[in-house]
Amino acid sequence: MHIVVCVKQVPDTKIIKINPKTNTLDRRSAPAILNPYDAHAVQEAVKLKQALGQGKISVLSMGPPQATEVIKKSIEIGADEGYLISDRAFAGADTLATSYALSKALEKIAAKHPIDIVICGKHAIDGDTGQVGPGIARRMDIPPITNVIEVTKFDKENRIILVKRKLTNGYEELEVQLPCLLTVEKEINQIAYSPLPNMIRAARYKPNIWSVGDLEAVDKAQLGLKGSPTVVGKMFTPPKLDGGKLLEGAVDEQVKQLIEVLSERKELLNVK
Amino acid sequence: MDFQDYQGVWVFIEEKDGAVASVSLELLGAGRKLADKRGVELAGVIIGEHIKHLSKTIFEYGADIAYVYDDPIFKNYRTESYMKALLDCSAKHKPEIILYGATSTGKDLASAVATDLPTGLTADTTELDVEEATGLLLASRPAFGGNIMATILCKKYRPQMATVRAKVMKALPPEPGREGRIVEESILLREEDIRTKVLEIVKETTKKVRIDEADIIVAGGKGLGSAEGFQLVHQLAETLGGAVGASRDVVEAGWIEHAHQIGQTGVTVTPKIYIALGISGAIQHIVGMKNSGLIIAINNDPEAPIFESCHYGIVGDAFEIVPMLIEQLSEVMSREGVSHV
Ligand SMILES: Cc1cc2nc3c(=O)[nH]c(=O)nc-3n(C[C@H](O)[C@H](O)[C@H](O)COP(=O)(O)OP(=O)(O)OC[C@H]3O[C@@H](n4cnc5c(N)ncnc54)[C@H](O)[C@@H]3O)c2cc1C
Ligand SMILES: Cc1cc2nc3c(=O)[nH]c(=O)nc-3n(C[C@H](O)[C@H](O)[C@H](O)COP(=O)(O)OP(=O)(O)OC[C@H]3O[C@@H](n4cnc5c(N)ncnc54)[C@H](O)[C@@H]3O)c2cc1C
């Protein structure tokens, strides 16, 4: 059983702060981390491998050379092998070009060890589109199952898995043929503490790094900025709401004014 | 690619409990504006089993055409079957623009369709417009990296596609009896060729937090300092009979569950009254609540961006103001006899 997890390096949006005066983000203060959803994706691969008693977990990332850090982090969680595709040609990719590049790398990985399951995060916390996973699945022509909250059964003989997929007001249970692609929600598992041997292995681990030239049959016109149908047009500050008004006076005076404002809508209030 | 061949604005119609989902009605409202600006027709694509009757609703809400794929194979949403229907429809009728709700179904379907077409797909759009002369879709979404929006364009491919957040567009008032054209379509799909089966759909009946349905929301941010401090939000919400909302930072700190998160990666809400306590007002938060009826913000930093997005603001310490508010509110309301409980 070969599971490949796609992992992205993202700025830690919990720590970086937006300067409210200039409306810009202080990127120097932004440490790079493994996309939190992808950590759960790796953890799920580890869980499946343990349940099956066998298997191999590879992780794949596209990004700058520093992205080797998220591969090491994945090894810590329990991945066996890591691949980074890194090249100027990939820069500026939208989701269509990103899924193309990643699927080409997956093709090369699969040539050596056929892939049974690809796991992605539900979305990356920076780009936040959630479009890359389904895109990869279509390019590999395998079924994409998004928003997975549980893998309930793994039927090795019949090459079928059962999964629960989150819906707006509940979930659905699906039977899916392998190979397939899953995108996972955070509630699918809890990240376990990494065992010491994994930490040691991760510290020494050197991922396979590929440039465009290392991939087979790549159409360069589909990569990076050139291969991206979407472009960012203008950036603008959203218009302010009308009627914005700061209340004035002493605090109790302001509270009184606010109560008057609320009292105008008192049919809504259900005050105890 | 000859852009002249691509005409019309489409909305992928989602069904919910036998009726058209509200997000699809909102998109018909938004789509109608785009279609009128371009002088073209607005169509809805309806895929499912026994769903032809939904055409009537979409005509009343502004559509001119309903493309209908009615077949038992479409009983439940599955990426592979729905995608094939939509690709078929798009190849036959060549729309200029296709809009989807940014729901789990809409996002899943749009991502797959975009890859096969191929074309660009703008995610989680919160503002839509079109260039009258060229038909270029202007789909805007909050940009990572500041309180700014970015307009995403797809200049060289057709159709242009976007997923759109629920509750940010407005449905038109329905026009009873308004008619349109039904175009029945079909494709040959065999069950054996579809690699997924839906075994069961489980609706969560337990009354979980549905902040998207509340009339009053009190939301709290990181400014409340701690999980204990956040109790202030619960207290005011209880006083007002409202629901509790939160910023993402609060959810990540573990003070409350994700179901309460408001914003781009949480829920979009449109209550009649929205009160923000200790929330700075980052764009990702604002897009999730800016259509609320009355927005009140309490924050101790006069420069906080939330004050640019509220109707009434109080600069001050929430821990000083809110207890006073609760006390006086209860007093006033009981005096005026509004107390229900
Ligand atoms: C302001 C702004 C707006 C944007 N809007 C759009 C838009 O509307 N449409 C569009 O097509 N692009 C858009 N992009 C570009 C998009 O962010 C990039 O294409 C990005 O490389 C992938 O998208 P994502 O981060 O949304 O990934 P998601 O699709 O959210 O990621 C889902 C999963 O895919 C996998 N994955 C994603 N990227 C990688 C990677 N580099 N390496 C390994 N695995 C990965 C991970 O498992 C991840 O959890 C936008 C970029 C910016 C800056
Ligand atoms: C891709 C992406 C998606 C995101 N999605 C969301 C989302 O869906 N929802 C969301 O909310 N955020 C989202 N964010 C995060 C967003 O950018 C902000 O970081 C977040 O909203 C800030 O939360 P906050 O206002 O609670 O905290 P802060 O920004 O830390 O603000 C705290 C505020 O409290 C005030 N304060 C402090 N003490 C007091 C006091 N005693 N009384 C009154 N006021 C006080 C401070 O002046 C400050 O303005 C997203 C970010 C990214 C990059």
C-alpha cells in the first residue's frame, strides 16, 4: 500500500500580524510551518499504515528550497520518504498550474511505486482555495473525495475504502474504489506526539529534490505564472460602511446611547 | 479560442430538501445583474433526480433558461457524475461565465470541472462584477496579506468560473408566474463507470449552533484575553437572547469550537444585530459579517479597523463596558416589559 501526502509550506497566520495602519503583513515576522490540515493528512496516512500493518508513506511538496522543512516535519510525524519539486518555472502558479506540476511529480513517484491513495489537506491556510486536491485527482483520473472526516473501513482484497464526508448539516458515507484522492478536515484525527526515532530520522533526512528537468513529459506552457489562467488584477481596500459613528462622552454616557440604539430594535431583543 | 462563441451567465443550482438552495437563489440574483450588464441570458443548470420542477423556482428568481439533467444516476451528488453532466452542458452551450456556491458541493464540483475544461476558477468570491464591453468577470476575494481585496481575472480562457460565498449576494424578490425556457439534456453514464457510491446520508438533527440563522450575534475576539475573558461574550449573548460568534484567532486558541467562527474560513452571517467585542476587524472577518443589519463594535483601540466597518462604535475596555451594558439593558427592557423569558 503506497500513500502519498501532498504537503505545503505556509506562513503561520496565527503568529504574523497585520499592521492595521499600513494594512500590510509583516512577512519577516512570519515563521513558515507545515499547513495544519496537511499535518492531519500525514497523520491519517500513518494511522492507515498502522491499521494495515504494512505500507509506505511518501510526501510531496512544491515550493522554495526551504520547503524541505515541511518534509522533515512530515517524516517526524511518520512519513517514510519525501520529495520536493522546486524550480523557478513553478513560481506564480494558480491552482490549475499547481495541480499540474504536482501531478507530474506524482506520475514520476508512481512509476517506481504505484500509488493507492493521495491525501491532501482540505485547504492551505494562506491561498485557501481548496482547489488543488480535486485538481490533482482529475489529472490522475482518480475519484476525488473532499472534506473527509473519517476513514471507516479499508477493504484491501476488494480495493475499496469507506469514508465519511462532511456536509453542511451532517455527513455522508461513501464507498470509494482505489486508487483515490482524499482531502481531509482537522477533525479526522489528532496529531500524536512524534516518537524519538522519527525525530532523529527527520533531523538527518535529506529529501529528494527535483527540478523541472527531472520530471517526464512536462508541458512547460502549463507551469507557473504562464500556465495560470487566473491573474490577480487590482487590489483595493473595501469601501467603508455608511453611518459609521463612534459614540462619544463618558463611558456610562456611551453605554446609554448604545442602549437607545438597541431599544429601537427591541422587538428583536429577548432580554432576560 | 473564439470568445464570441461563449455567451450567457450560468448558475449551478443546488437542491436542498427538495427545493432550490438559498445560495443558488442568491447567485441567480447576482447572475441576473451580470447578464443584464452584458445583455445576455441567465441560465441555471439543474442536475439530479426528479428535479425538473425546480425550473419554475429559478425562473421566478431571474433565470431565463433551465438546463435540466434528470436521471436516477444523479440521485446523490457525486463529483464524477455531476462533473460529466456539467462538462457536457458547457461543451454544447458554451457559457461565458459559470457561478457556483462556495459550499462543499459547489467547491468540489467547480474544482473538478475547472481542471477538465481547463479554465481558471476564483475561490470564495465575495464581490462580483463584469466588464460590460469585454465580458471579463471581476471576481474579488480577500487577499492574504492585509486588509485588502484582490480582483481575480481570467483573461485568456472561457468559460470564466467562480465559487461565491453564501449570504453575500442578494436574491431578487421572486416574480410569481415569470416564465423561462426548459432545455432537457442527458448524457450516457453507466453506474459501473462511477467509482464512488453514496451509502448513506446522515443529517445531524441535534440542534447544533447555527449562527447563520441567528437574529442577534455577539462575537468575541482575541482582545478578551483568555477563555475566561471570553465568557463575557456568552453573558451578553444570553442577556440579549443571541448566539455566540468568534474570530478565527479565538477558535485557534481553543476558546470555542470552529462552528462559531465567522469569516472567510468560517461561517458568513447576516443577523439583524451584530456586536463585536475585542475583534480587530481583519478583512477575513469582515467579509463574514458585513451584511448584518446593525453592527456595533467595542474595542479599546480607536485605530482598530473594525470601526470602519461598524454602524456604532465604542472605544473602551470591553470588561468595563459590557457589564454596564448587561445591567442597564436588563433594567431598561424589564421596565419596558420586553422581557419574554
Ligand atoms: C490573494 C490570492 C488569491 C488567490 N486566488 C486564487 C484563486 O481564486 N484561484 C486560483 O486558482 N488560485 C488563486 N491563488 C493562487 C493559489 O493560492 C496558489 O495556486 C497556491 O499554489 C495553491 O492554492 P492554495 O494555497 O489555495 O491550495 P489549496 O487548494 O487550498 O490546498 C489544498 C491542499 O493541496 C495541497 N497543496 C496545495 N499546494 C501545494 C504545494 N505547493 N505543495 C504540495 N501540496 C500542495 C495540500 O495538501 C493542501 O492542503 C491566489 C493567490 C493569492 C495570493
Ligand atoms: C487565509 C486566512 C483566512 C482567515 N479566515 C478568518 C476567518 O474566517 N475569520 C476570522 O475572524 N479571521 C480569519 N483570519 C484571521 C484574520 O486575519 C485575523 O487574524 C483575525 O480575525 C484576528 O482576530 P481578532 O480580531 O480576534 O484578534 P486581534 O487581531 O488580535 O484583535 C484583538 C482586538 O481586541 C482589542 N482589544 C484588546 N483588549 C481589549 C479590551 N480589553 N476591550 C476591547 N477590545 C480590546 C484590540 O485593540 C484588537 O483590536 C484569516 C486569516 C487568513 C490569512
